[in-house]
Amino acid sequence: MCDLTDILSTGQSRLSFHLKTLKDAGILRDRRDGRWIYYSINQETVEELEEFLRSLQVQNRGHRVTSRCRD
């Protein structure tokens, strides 16, 4: 996590929260080795998300987005 806190310029507690959220969502996997935790992307979940997003794109083709807000 030390590497990530430096790269992302964020605190350890904030990063821990986000990593736990991603892990709980199934997007990340973790592996403990002594006092270290190694994270990796769950490729199956990412592929499912990509497929879901592609299906949304197909469903929304041709639909025009308009705002219902009036100034």
C-alpha cells in the first residue's frame, strides 16, 4: 500500500477504505504474505462490467438525451 499512497498522493486510511470497497465489490482480489497485502484486479469481474457497459451503449443508441431542467 505504501507504493499506492505515494503514487496517488493520498492517505493510508482513505486508500484502505477504497481498496476494501473495490474488494467487497469483487473488482479486486487480495493476497496476504506476512505483513504485506498484494492486490490484483479480478479480471472476470472487469470483463462482466465491460459487457454490461457495452449492453447499455447498444440499448441507448439513437436515444437523444434532453434536459428536463428549465432555467
